Amino acid sequence: MPRTLCLFLLVVSALGYLAGAIGVNWGTMASHPLPPPKVVELLKSNNISKVKLFDANPNVLEALSGSNIGVTVGIPNSMLRNLNSSKKAAGSWVHDNVTRYFSTGRSGVRIEYVAVGDEPFLQSYGTQYFPFIIGAAINIQVALARANLASEVKVVVPCSFDAFQSESILPSKGHFRTDLNKTMIELLTFLGKHHSPFFVTISPFLFFRQNKNISLDFALFKETARPHNDSHRTYKNSFDLSYDTLVTALSTAGFPDMDIVVAQIGWPTDGAPNASSSIAETFMKGLTKHLQSKSGTPLRPRNPPLETYILSLLDENQRSISNGNFERHWGVFTFDGQAKYRMDFGQDPRTLVNVQNVEYLPSKWCVVNNNKDLSNASASAVGACSTADCSALSPGGSCFNITWPANISFAFNSYYQMHDQRLDSCDFGGLGLITTVDPSVDGCRFSVELQTSQSTSLFGASNFRWMFLLLIHIFACSLNPRLYIYI
């Protein structure tokens, strides 16, 4: 009996730890992404045991194989229509992206969830995905059952921060958006039937930006923040306020006990006022302390989220900026795997470990040539920023205060790096100049991009023209060897 009791307590203790697990979102919307094996190395060295993906990239899944990291694989919104209409397509997707990699042992990938859609209820999308979400989820569930994985892998649908709301910001008035009512009930019924949790984004940063009644201190878990009272309940931070608004919405819909997973939560470090590394560190420390205390919220005391996923692991310079330029700066780490601030993921509080042995493009930058007529330089910079990432130049951004023409140089360099430092990508009508002197100033970093297979390959975009000319020359020389002298 004592041995059985000890085993029981050990299992309960382990489940209690896992219930509050903190993971990360790993996005790959970058022009020169960190190689997947390096990212997995970064996850392991920082004791990150859970990762949520936005798709099912085979290179990423192969890198995660044998890591024993719990994985959520994602299905993009663009695939929902096809998966809704075709059980065969759903079966093929599960075979190619789950069954092929799945493992509960040391080998393979420990896939725990399939996320159907990427916040398909986002208000800016309108209702375009509503007809396909539930059907796609059902077909994926059927495919998992046929693969004998339904008991191992849960099907979920990530919901956006604006899927639920309260006109008075008080949780007791919480409800789902009226245009979502029918689809949401169908989703909740599906999740309840299969014992799957509700995946949701909670965004204290956006909530703070959109509500004049929310102070920065309240969003950052500061004890000095003025609390908000809702009847006999007191709210001391923005997270609890948003979380309980969702709890009320679930209860009103008839699902008061549904488990919740916070699929995305974070604080950006650039691209907007109040988006900085120091503020993000304050937020993250407050969030992790709150989650690790397992105190829960006023409506769910001692019942914290089942899991929480930080947005995000790395910065992504091609992420959509429809909500704002800060969208490209959610990373706890920079694009090249260097920690921006201190935090811990629930194991032990220490400085985050940077990724090692990163390979960069040569130490070269593109800047404006001050010896040229710069009257049209601004127009060239605007053209560069239409494809390159100039989000750090935004009001409140890390490069907002650099003076003209340094801001022009930043735009030129961003374009130059994104195009693999190709010679013609620093032309700008003769206004560009390549330098080996780092033009970074104060907190404004002029980046050098990472080496990638595309940027280093002999057949990459930057070398294709020269390879083509070389092949022509070789062919010509084979016809007339005397042409060799003209190369």
C-alpha cells in the first residue's frame, strides 16, 4: 500500500507540473529563418518542453524528431475548404504530417495537438472561414481515429483574442461575438465530445492599446496598478480580466468546465510605443510568476490554464503587420536566436541561453552614399520598405529617432540583407553604397542576415545569373576553345 500511494502521489505531482506547462509558438515567417536543428537546440538548452507550430513543415518536424518536446502542428486557413469537403484530403494530411512523424517513445515527434486553422475567427477575416472550420475539424478527427491516434492527438481550433468580448470590459458581461454564436456552439460541442481543450489567444498588449480604461501597470502585473472590481470580485491584472471574460463566455454558451489552453500570449519588443525589451521582460516575469503560482483567476481559483504558449520564440520579419508593425517583434529571442531579456520557462530562473555557432552573411551593409544628390532618396527608401522590414522605424520603434539620412540607410540595408546582399540590391539608382563598417547606432541595429541554404547555394537566386553566364561560356568554349581568353 505505501508503495502504491507513493506512485500515485508521484503521478499526481507530475500531472500538476504538466498542467501548468509553459511553451512557445515557433513561427517561420522570416526571410532567412534560423535552421530548424538550431531552433531545436535553442528549445532544449532553455528547457522548453512544449512548442506550437503554425503549419506542418517537414524540415521542422524532422528536426523535432527524438527531442521529446510536445508539439502542436498547425493547419493553415488556406487548407480549411479542401479539408472540409474531402475526407480523403484529411486522411492524406494526417498521414503525411502526423502518422509519418508520430511517436510516444524516444524516436519520432511527440505530437499532442492538431490545430485546425490559424485563428480563423479573427474579426478582420469576416466570415470567410466559418463554413469550413467544423467540417475540417471533424474530418481530421476521423482521420486520426482511422490511424489509431485519436486517443493520443487532440484536435483543436485556435481562437483569436477578439472572438470574445465584454462591452464594459468586466468579465461578468463576457460573451462570444454575436456573428460567431452558431459556429462557436458547434465548435464547443465538438471539443466537449472529444475532451479537447479550448485554444485561445489572450493579448494584454492589444487590450491595453484598445482600452483607455486599462493602464500599462495593470497589463504588466504590477502591484501598484489600480484594480478593477466586478461585483464582489477584484481583478489586479489584465490577464485575469481577459481570462475570466472567456470563462463567462464559455459558461453562457453552456460549457462552464471546459479546459482552456492559452495558445498565444506575449509582449512585443519593437515597432510601437511601449513595445520594448525592458517592458516585455517585466510582463514576462509577471506572467510566469502568476502562472507558476497556480493561483488561477477569480472565476477559476487554483485552476490555471492547462498550458500556456508564449508568442513567440523568434522574431519574424515577414509576419503580417496588418495589426501594427510590432507584429514582427514578438520574439523572446531575436531572429538569430539571441535572448532579448531574462525570463525562465518554469524549470529554474536563470539567463536564457543563446543559440551557438550561428552562420551569418558577410559583415557588409548597404548605406546611402552621402556624396550623391539625395533629393530622391526618400522615395527610394519607401520603395525598399514596401518589401523589406522597416518596422523598427515606426513611431516608438528602436530606430524611430535616428536622423535623416541614417533612416534612409536603414531602409536600404534592410532591402539589401533580405536579398542576400546581392550587388544590384544596393543600387537604388546609384544612391546605395556597400560598407564593411557597422552603421548601427545606439539601440538601432542594422542587421546582417543569416546564411541559409538559399543564400549560400550555388544555384540560389543571387548566383543564378552568374551560373547561367558561366554555362553559356563553357558551352561556347567547347565549340571554340579560343574564346577562353575573353572570360
